Amino acid sequence: MHQTPAAPAPGPSAPGALPDTPAAPDDREIETLAEFDALVARGGTLAHHRFQAVDLTGRTQVLLAAETEGAVFLGCPMTPEAAARVRARGALVFPPVPGLPFDPYRGAVYTPDELFAGLAGGYDSTPDARAYAWFQRTKADGDIFSSMLRAVHDDAVSDALDELLAGQRVVGVMGGHAMARGTDAYAGAARLGRSLARAGLTVATGGGPGAMEAANLGAYAAPFPDGMLDEALQLLGGTPSFAPSVTDWADAAFAVRAAWPGGGPSVGIPTWFYGHEPPNAFASHVAKYFANATREDGLLARSTAGVVFLPGAAGTVQEIFDNATPNYYGSRGEPTPMVLVDRAHWTEDLPAWPLLRALARDRAMESRIALVDRIDDASDALKRLGD
């Protein structure tokens, strides 16, 4: 069984990393030990800074001597002596919460390696599966502490996602989770992801299986010769679905990554609300949420370069009109492009296109919507609408 590799260190040299946005010298959010040390080295005060999930157990002497008035330490392990001293000097300390399968104060989005750690022992032993099991136990127990932890976690993920995507041209690719590996539709979605990534766009999906995985796979394949994607599709086709075994399905993806390491970056934004749908391993950056509504709105709002809607069912229909609403009212500024793929699906099977066109009539969004017959036409349509 595939052994999941250790997660790469963050930074511009890490495989699948989006370009870094350098931290400003006066940035008051400190999210890594390196940033903490740099702040101390340049003689900066710790006062009024926010320290997020940084292990400070080895920095006791610094904390004992530092000015910390107005500082906030969110989930930062430190010695009892250091914690008492920074509190006495005016800091707020929110200690790590023991026994959780996730860090509610995390300062970065997830990686597939992190979520699937321990996959060799079966998917149920991974952090992703254990976080879902915790969610199932607590989502309806009425415990305000559990609901607070979920809210804090999701807000931390949103903050990290905004930092990750700053300055990026993001295009969303929406589609159903039921699209199986080994099908022409899956291959087409992968080619779409590759085309968008090669055009300089950051591909963002719902982060799950099916069409979402295919688009993330395409972005992963973008730096390689075209033949790589064909070979990867053939390898994945032997495990067409995450049912009945998420372990086998994920193993196949990690085998592709091991055969072609260092693929292109993309983003997946899944949710533990749909815990039966595991995240895919081809999105290099995974912003996973407990609250599905926060995740859905955040994914669409961050797709600033437009959205491509592949054939799907109720979830994709919902996403079409969730995206159409701010375009209709102009609540997010200028309307962003919307491309629907498969004329028969969106005019006959689920006739969302006629309603979307009726909504757009005589409004600014009218010139920003398109319906194409073939998935291979979607990238050009998106470009045309964005010009």
C-alpha cells in the first residue's frame, strides 16, 4: 500500500506551491516560527501582534523578556512560566485544545499529505476521517464549545485562504462528484483544468472527487508534457470511484503523484459536511470547512476570473444561482464570467440556462454568460467573456 510522503515545507520551492505573497515588515499576524524569529531578530516588539498556532515551547527566554501588551496567542504551545508571564504583561492566551483531530487556530490551509497522513493504515485512521467523525459526534449535541471550535477553525481557514490567493486570478470549476475516473467526461474535465492552469489561472474546485478531482488533476498535470495526463488517466481508471474503498481511491491518486512529483498548484475547497466525499489528492492547497454554506459562498466569491459549470445535479444548480445572484445585483462589483458546459444538460435535463439567460437580460451580466456544447470549448469561452 502506498506510503503517504511527508508534507513539503511551505515556500516557493515546494512542489505545487502558489507564488508566495511576502510578509510585510509590519505584518501583525505571525503564523510560523520563522516569522516569529524574524520579528525578534529585527528588534520588533511582540505587543499587539497575533500569533497563530506557532509552537513557542523553545522560545521561553524570548517570551519572558518580551513586551506583550495587547498580543494574542492563538493555540501556541508554550511553557507554563512563559504563559503566565505574557498574560501578566497584557497578552491574551488561547491555549491549544487537547484531544482534537484538528487545530482550530491553524495558520495555513491543509495539504493532501496532511489530511491523508497514515493512509497506509486505512482511510479511517487519517486526520481527515477523524475530523469528520468528531464532527458527526458534535454537530447536533448542542455544545456551544464544539460549535465555537468549528467556527474558529473555519474563520482561520478563510483567513489563510485569502492570504494564499492574494494577487491570484482564480477560476472556479464546478461539477458533480459522481463523474467517474476512466470516463470521457472525467478526461475532458482534466483537460479543462490543464488548459486553465497553462493560461496562468489558479484553478479552484470544491475539492472532492469526480469533476472536482479531474480539474485539480489537470492543473497538477499542467507543467508536464501532454502525454503525462493520458498516462495518469489510464492509471486512475483502474479505481473509478471512492466507493467502495476511499483508501484504494486515494492510493491511486498518490501513486500518480509519486510517478510525477512536483505537479502544478491548484486549490480545493471541500467540507466535512459532506463527509462521505473525501478530498482529492491533486489540489495542492486544501481549504476544508465544517460549515458548507461558508465553503460554498467562499469558493464562488474567490473565483474572481470566472466559473465553469460542468454537468451536475442539485449541488451544481445551486452553485450556478449562488454565483448568478451577486452578478445580477453587482454586489461584488463587475459581474464575473459564467460558462455552462453541455447544451443538452443545461437546456433539457436540468434547464438552468434559460432561467440564467432570462435573469441576465438587459443587465451587465448578460455579456458575461455563455453556454458551450463541448468541454474543450470552455477555456476559450471563459477567455472571451473575460476580455
